[in-house]
Amino acid sequence: MTQELSYDIVVVGAGPAGSSAAFSAAKLGHRVALVEKEETVAQTVRTSGVTWMDSIKEFEIPEYCYNPVKNYGFCSPNNEVVISGKIAMAAVLDVRKTYRWLAEKAQKQDVELFLNTTITGAARDQHGITLSATSPNGEISFHCKIVIDASGFQTIVGKSLGLTTQWKRFGAGAEYEVEAENADPDTWWLMVGQDYSPAGYAWIFPLGGKIVRIGVGVGKPESPLDPTERLKEIIEKKLGPIAKLGKITPIEFHYGLIPNDGLSRKTVYDNLILVGDTAGQANPLVLEGIRYAIRFGRVAGETAANAIHRGDLSEKSLISYEENWKKAIQSKINSASKVQARWIGLSDQEWDKELDIIRELSIDEFLDFIKADFGLASIVKMAVSHPKLAVRQLFNIVKGATGK
Ligand SMILES: Cc1cc2nc3c(=O)[nH]c(=O)nc-3n(C[C@H](O)[C@H](O)[C@H](O)COP(=O)(O)OP(=O)(O)OC[C@H]3O[C@@H](n4cnc5c(N)ncnc54)[C@H](O)[C@@H]3O)c2cc1C
């Protein structure tokens, strides 16, 4: 027999977007269910977990959840640059600890967490939306006023309602978490060029102690390459900075997909909000989306809660969510997409030269660049008055103007 359950808001997916949305909706006094298909939160890790110290402080992520990083290495086939800071500006998250901390925060606000429960379909009804789910205890129907679809790449609710289609452009990433004899916990590496990835990059991200994550990301459909195969090859060949790691002992394998279609999706409908990867909210330069998932997850939860308070569940009533996140990141993502378009076409020789340009950036300029954290004013400033011509030209491309 199907169990019938009713909530004000049902959030699908206990990733960073879903747990954050559930937390903020429940904080405003609503009955919220958070539904996750895996047996535990973050049972499967699908991400490398790099984020930024300013976001960590903003979200008050506890220290036991991350390893701070202050040196940023970038290497191409015949060039290398390491930009170092006095204090750590970036960090690598322990993904399981962080995602569980977020889900526990939601539970402390009385969110009901359903684990091992898979949403299989969605239909509109007179009160809102009914979600069908399977669980070890049988079928469940979740009735609610508003659904927040935070199911990540799959976008189960958006697809079931016929509102979204599969992402056409996306990144596929494979990664080993390993113990490395000579791991340097303060330094990360981004590795570019054909041998690492013909459309993307490879990485070494330190987790603290002797643990690092070595990975390869490949843009689809630009390249047919299997990132797992390439990852095994570069580890076997000990390419570039991998050689410095010494003996490598694999601990765990991670694999994931991330949308790379820009901000192409509509993210609010009557009774429905899309957030995180379902909304395509990722920085296209390095395909990082965790901080956006948390930030806009919170906004999505608040927006849904306020709409219920007002008794208006229409798209118009929820549109402030879309306005909020677009105001915050749309122009940055569009600028970063221009750099991504340039980077995806670079040959090995051109990458070697690109690193000479990157070397000219100050640490703040470099990090704002990688974070896609440039406002129009800072792009224009760099394009007009940076002392180095090559940097001015790079930022003219970002600006979309003709460089001089
Ligand atoms: C290889 C790789 C490396 C990355 N590295 C970084 C990085 O270094 N830094 C960074 O910021 N970002 C990185 N990202 C991106 C980042 O992982 C995502 O942007 C982020 O996880 C988005 O969070 P989310 O909550 O929207 O989705 P997800 O984290 O994907 O969470 C979705 C949740 O929904 C659940 N779910 C799915 N379908 C259903 C269903 N039918 N029923 C119930 N539950 C369901 C899933 O099990 C999952 O728990 C990387 C991505 C990949 C693929």
C-alpha cells in the first residue's frame, strides 16, 4: 500500500543545495521533508570539493570539514607557475563531513530526512505537486505546496513534469582520493594541455596530511575522452606534478557529471524551484558549484517559505529567487564562459603562453579570475590599465571588446 504524506515543502536531494534549502525553509516555520535516494548523505562522493575561504566563513562551515590551501600551482606541458599567498584563500572540503553537517543543520530545524528514498515521478494536483517515491518500506506519495528540485545533474522533478531536458553540454570528471608519500597540504595544482585533458583540465587537490585528490575533467560533447581512462594514464606515467607525489596508494574513486550549459534554464515555475546543479549554477571556468548550491539553496528555501506565508505559490510569487541569483552571478558566469571558450580551444603551445599571462596576475587577480568573481568594473579596469599588455588583451576578451 502506498503511504500518503503531506508537507508544506518537499526538497528533493540532500546535496549542498537541498540541505541548505530545507534548512532555511524550516527555519521560517514550515513542515519540510528532505528526500535523498542514497542510504546516507554523501554516500557517493561526486565532487572534488574545492571552495573559497570567504564562502566557508560566510556559511560558518566548521574547521573539521576542510583543508585550507595557500599556494596555487598551474602547469602546462612546458610551463609552470605557482602563485603563493600569506594566508589561505581557498580550501578543499571533506565532502562527506561538509554535506552531512549541512543535512544535520537542517534536521536540527525539524526537517524530516528520508534516506534511501528515490523520487521517481511528479504530477501536479489541486493543492500543488505530488511526488512518487520508492523506499525499502514501500511506495510513498509526498503531497506538498512547493517542491524544491535539488536532485543535481538529473533534475528528476523538472524532467518528470516535462519542464526540462537533459543538459547538452556538461563536464565529466573522474578522481582518485589517494595517500601520497610527499603530499603538500598547502598547495593545489591545475594541469592543462592535451596530455591531461583535450577539453578541460586535471588537478591535484590536497585534503590535509598525506591525502590528495587527483582528477581529470573532460568537457562533453567537445571531447569523447573517458576521464577515468585518462586519469589512470596520467597517474601511471606520473605526469607533471604527479611525479612529485612519490608513492601513491588509492583510497577511493569518485566520478561525477556537472552541467556546463551556462545559465540556460528557467528556474521557477508555479509550485516549483530548481536550485544548484539543476539550475546550472556553476562557475564554468573550473566547474565549481558548491558555494552557489549552498547560497542559492538558502535563498530558494526562504523564497518558498515566504510564498507559502503569502498564500501565493505562483511562478510570479517565486520569481524573486531567480532575480536574486541572476543579479549575483549572471554577468560573472557570462564573462567566465568567454574565458572558457578561449581555454577550450588552446593548443599545448598556446597554453604555455597563457601561463606567462597568468604569471603576471597578482594573487587577488588570479583568484578572482579562477573564481569568476569579476564584476564589470574590475574587468574594465584590468582591460584598460593593467601594466602588462597580454593581461589587458585577456581581459578585453572577457569584456567582449576588441583588445588593443
Ligand atoms: C568531477 C567533479 C568535480 C567537481 N569539483 C568541484 C569543486 O572542486 N568545487 C565545487 O564547488 N564544485 C565542484 N563540482 C560541482 C559540484 O559538485 C556541484 O556543483 C554541487 O555538488 C551541486 O550541488 P547540488 O546539491 O545541486 O547537487 P548534488 O551534489 O549532485 O546533490 C544532488 C543530490 O540529489 C540526490 N538525488 C538525485 N536524484 C534523486 C532522486 N531521484 N531522488 C532522491 N534523491 C536524488 C543525489 O543522490 C544527491 O545527493 C564538481 C563536479 C564534478 C562532477
